Amino acid sequence: MNFNQITPHVITTAPKTINELTGTDPSETVALTCINLPEALIIVDCGADTEKAKKFRYIMEEHFNKEISHLLLTHAHWDHSDALNVFQDVSVVISKKGATKIKADIKVAESFTIGSKRNEVFFQVSEGHSPDSAFVLYPSDKVLITGDNLLSCYAQVFSNGKIVLDLYRHWESLDVKHIIPGHGFVVDKDYLMNVRAYFEDLISVLKKLESLGLTINQVLKHPDLPEYCYKDHALWEEGGRRHTGWVNSGIKYWYRHV
Ligand SMILES: [Zn+2]
Ligand SMILES: [Zn+2]
């Protein structure tokens, strides 16, 4: 497990570079993050591996010399939340839609703030990747934790593309420096802007192809399609594993929605 201290108050299992990532399965690449506030010690996402979650919790409590007070869940997908049993004694926060999928004593919130003025952590439901998705923002350290609304070791996967694009534009307007995606390594605002620009290029090409009346199979092979900007970054072989095929899923999604 990586322990990447990105600011004095924030440690994440997401490494600095793709070369430091181990494993390709979603349960191995999911980011667990700890934020230390004077009055709270927060974990964002607990992952699916109970042993890994226990170890992360233990090491963070030792490192910051206090007990975990909150677990914020970006969404209820198994790879982010299955190790919830490790955090039965802390205050768990998730979206209302996410809470319906999780059996636990949970605090339901569409937005939630921890900490005192100028040193707060914000939990905000956004939807996009899934209807229950939320993100976490820690402005004083310029840290954004995106959940699966942004991925850096896979292509993007979403249930509502329009919400995701609006969210990218919103995040770009924030003063953030360290972006921790749902899976992969820590990225910066350039990464976010490149992914957003890829989708905008894709949509404009798809609009033209749609006006020509092409079928989706013709579209997928069309030479005018932009290449996904981080194709070479990915751990996956396109179509080779159950969590791949997402570049084409995105194209199909937008072709239905342009
Ligand atoms: Zn995930
Ligand atoms: Zn997910």
C-alpha cells in the first residue's frame, strides 16, 4: 500500500505517478485518503479490502495521534465501501441515494461540512459517475477528492455525462492543486482540463457524424474521432478486462445524447 503525503494534513494511498500503482483490479487501485483537521480525523472512502482498510486506519491514527472521527463515502460502489465494517465506531457520511445501498448506521447528507472557518472539509453530492456520487473538497490545502467522477488509471465511466462535464468545469474554477481520483494516481488541474477537452472534442465530432446518419458501428471506427488523451496511461488493455471498454462506452453514450 502506498502512503503518499501530499500536504502536511493529507495522506492518500493514490501514488504520485502511474508507475507506482500496483494491481489493475478496481479494489487495488481505489484511493483511500486521510485528512487531519484540528478537531477531526477524516477518511474518504474505505475501499473493499478489510485488511487494507484496517492497516490504513491504524497507521493514520498513529501518524496523526488521534482516532478517526469520520468516514466520508464518495458513493456506494463495492470497491469504495465494502470495508465499512472497519469503521463501525465512526460517523459515516454518504448521499441519500448511496445510503439505500448500504446497511449501516449512516449520516445522510447532500452537503456536509467538517471543521471550523478557513479550515473546513466539504462533502458535496454531485451525481454523474453514479446517481449517488459525491466529492470532497479541502480548500485550505487545495485538495479535491473526486470519487469515480474522475479516474486516472482507467478511462472515464459515468451514468450522466452532462453532469460530469459540468462538474469538470466547476472543479476547474476552483483553486485546487492536488486532485485525488477515485482510482489511479494523484493528478493536477491540467489532467482534468485535458479530459474535459477530450469530451468536448468528441461531442463536436459526434454531432457531425450524427447529422450524416452514421450507425454506432460506423462511428466507432470513424477516423475523425479524437483519440482518448490518456489512452497510453491506462493499466487496462481495451476490452481485455471486465472494467474496460470504457472509451467506447463513452463514445456510445455521447452518440445517444448529442
Ligand atoms: Zn470505483
Ligand atoms: Zn464507482
